[in-house]
Amino acid sequence: MRQEELISKKAGYGMLSAICFLFVLCWKTEKDLAEHKNIIWSGDYTARTLVISLALGILLGCMAACAIYKMAEHGQSKTGLNQNKEKGGKTGKGGVMTWGLSKWFDTLGFGGIFAGCFVLLVLARIPGYLAYYPAICAYDSPYQVVQIVSGEYIDHHPIAHTLLIKAAMLLGEKLLGSVNSGIALYAFVQILVLSAAFALGIAILYRFKVKALWISAVFIWLIFFPFHMYMGVSMTKDIWFGACFLIQILALFTVIYQGENTLRLKAWDIALFFSTIGMILFRNNGKYALLVLLAALLAALWRDGGVRKLWGRIFLNCGAAFIAGSIILSFLFHATNAVQGDKREMLSIPIQQLARCMIYHGGAGVVSEDDNTMPEEDKALLREFMLYESYKEYNPHLADPVKRNTNTWVVRYRFKDFATTYFALLGRYPSEFINAFLEVNAGYLYPNDTSHATVNENGIEKGLGYVQTRWMTDDMKGFGIYKDSKLPNLFERMEEWADENAYLKIPILKYLFVPGVWLWWCLFLLAYFWVHKKFRESLTLILVLGYYLTLLLGPTVQLRYVYPVMIVLPFIALLSGRRRGAKRECV
């Protein structure tokens, strides 16, 4: 590969070293917290941690950068070898197999690949669908059903998704004979939508001439990755968001790759527009992730003057989708006479930080390390903020126990007092603020974390592992929704795998399942893009990182939150490796 197609080695080595420094820093501090439950960020500990992280980070970063540059330098000869193979010089079983797959894909074409993959993916989901018939009604869905039955809507959960469930329930009751049948219809439609998004991704990989062997590998992953089976039939907004997110990423990549410096809209611009609206409708934090992308597009519009019409078109497209999505949400809000949900979800990190301060310095009598040094006026405000001494229920990995008894009136109407206390305590007890953030996000930052798998377990009920399958059975049955498994033996096996968090017992392969690897994969992919000067295509990863930023500010780590990232990153990774100029003119 020509050197001008890569950034300077100095910049590349520096960038990889910075990412690896953060990786080692998070690994060490999260490991220390898991072992000791608390860290005192003294000058000695901080200095020692930074030195170790810097030394190992630079070493790992240089090794990673060296590997990337070596691979790039051998890319040209490798490309030449592949070209010879394409002319008939294939040798060996691997080459014959790859050639056979490529020929088969070429025979099917874009449309055939999409249709074939769609059908196979739907068929692969049927066993899980029948096992959990009518659906897995876990997570937020019971609360949404209560809203539907009572007619009292709250926008804490996306109203668009709540109304989707309502439509399914009404169809089931009026046309299919039971509400339960309506929920089954909902789950099946959800399978169709998710399978269509996956099939489109496979077809896009073919279009951009990703190797047939890699396309086959990602298709096998789509079939057998067990979380697809569970999440595909889970009645949760995150699946619809994930499908829209994947289509949005694919459309954004295609529009950027085509690079047409014009304001004229084409098919993929329209796909980008509607998928962006869907992303906003089905997760409340979708619009915040989009704001990160819009900021990056503004920077591109300013810096990359050669294709300003391209960046302007994408910016206006996403901006218009942001406005349209917001208008639709506002319309749904007023049409349902919804009540604005409490904003405590946005305060998850501050709630954790302040509760931890009360536990360790407020005389709460919960831990032996409590030194009771917090000023009385600060204690008084925090007791007013965290009602019923809820700070005593502090769970380092889950904000909900404290959050559910938080009086956000204090933040809204005594904001100056709240902010003064918050920053005063931050200056007095920085260790607690850092530790609270690290512990609640351990699942996202630390590949060896296991707290994400047990954080919701209560020792009594089953179905509260990393994959949540627990129903509020009695409550839901009162609304006409009940378990009616058509494959009870498979149901029992899947329940065991989910409830026991069996993926943690799989050597090495468990890292495909744990959430703590996906952020780092995203950052290393971003470095790969930038080393190869694929700055435009890297905007897809900027969008993913924007979404990840909202997760780091959330109340806990759950599969459903990180699942959209699991969906999109394999496709981005394969698209990032395609050769420049490699594209089939099939759509």
C-alpha cells in the first residue's frame, strides 16, 4: 500500500498508544475496584496507576500500530495475489472454496442475497419464537402494558413503541381472538424487521466486495449468536432501535462512500432519513447520539471543502430527520395526553456519586470506612434529594435502588444549592465520584467484569441474568398476556442457558458476549479507519461512539442497551476492510 494512503507513523503510533493507555487504565482501576470494593485516589495510587497504564499503554499501542502498518505495507502484494487468483490462478482447497462462494453470491446478486438471507434468518428464529411464545415480556414491557390498559401514558418509555404494542394488542383482541395472539403477532413482525435489517447488511457487504468467506462468517454469526434468538423475541424498544440503527449505519456508509458532491437526494439518502427518524422514535437517547454525529458533520463541512455539498446534504438530511422525529414525538405526546416522565434517568451518574458520598462520608452506618466528615448542610440537602434514606440502598452497579426514591424537585427548584453541594463534594471526595462512575460502568469498560450478568438478580426469582426473561406473570395474565410455549423442552434449555449466564463459562469465546469488549473494539476500529485515512467512513463509528456516550451516563449495564452496538460493529468492521473503489453496481 502506498505510504500516502496512510497517516504518518508518528501520528498512528501516538493514537494507538493513547487508546491502549485508556484501555490499561480502565482495566487496572476496574480490576482494583472489583477486588477491593473501594479505591482511595491518593497521590501515590494515582501516580502509580498512571505510570503503569502509560508504560503498558505505549507498549501495547506500539505493537498494535506496528501490526497495522505491517499489514498495510503487505496489502499491495496481497492485492496483486488476489487479482491473479481472480484470473484463474487459484490453488488449494481454501481458494476453491472461496471462489465457489463468490460465484454462488454472484449468481444470486444483491436482491437474491437479501431475499435468501432474510428467509433463512426468519426460519432460524422460529424455534426460539415458539419456545417463548407469544414473546419475552420482560424489561419495560409490563409497565408499558399498564399504560396501555390505563390510558395514562408517560414518555419515560418511547411512546411510539408503547403504541406499537397497543396496536398489536388491539389487533389480537379484535381480529385474532385474543390479546395473547396480538403479542405473538408483534413478536413475529419484530423478527421480520430485524431479519430484514440483517439481510440488508449482508447484501451491502456483497455490494462492497467484501470477501465471500467473511460474508459467510458474519451470516453464520447472525444465525448462531444466541443473543439474537433471545432479543429477537423480546418485547423491548431496543430491538426496533437496533434495526433502525443498523439501517442508518449502512445508509450513512453508502452515501459517504459514493461521495457524490451534490445536493440531489438518492435512494440511500431517503433510507438514511427514515432510519434516523426511527432511531429517534424508539430510544429517548437516540437524538443525543445523533447530535454527536451532527457536530462531526459540521466539522467535516468546515474542514473538507472539496465535497461541501456532500457534507451539507448529509447534515441537512440528518438535521431534517432530527426535526421530523422530534415533531412526531411531540404529536404522539399530545395525542395520547401523555405526562412528561421524570428526568431522574438523566441524573443516574450524579445520583450514584452522591449516594456513595453519603455511604462513605455521611454517617450512614452502612460501611465501616464511613468517616462521617461530610458537612451537615450537605447531608441535609442530600437527605432531601434521596428520600427515605434511600442512599442506604446504594448498589455500585445499579442506580435504580436509589434513583426510584430520588426527589428531582431539589434539582429543578433548588438548582443553585444542588450544584453548589455537588461540586463542593466533588472537590472534597473526588475518589467517591470517580469510583461511582467506574463501578456503574464496569460492564462497558472492563472485559473481565461479571457484575453486568448478576446486577439484577435478587436471589429469589429466575430470569434476571444478563439475558432477562422474567415475566410479571400474574400481572400480565390479568391483561390477557400469558406464557404459552409451543416447545416447552427448548424453553427449559434456553432458560437454563440465560439464567445461569452460561456464556461466562466459555473460554475465550465469552469475549464475544461480554459488553466490556465492544467499546474498545469500536475505538480500535476508529484508529484503523484513521490510520488508513478513511476519515469520511469513520463518521459511522462517530455515531456509534455518540450512542456509547449516552450508555456511559446511564443507570447500569444491560444486554439490551449494548445490543445495537453488537449488531452494527461487525458490519462496520468488514466494510472498513474493503478495497478502495471496490463496489458492485447492483443497486
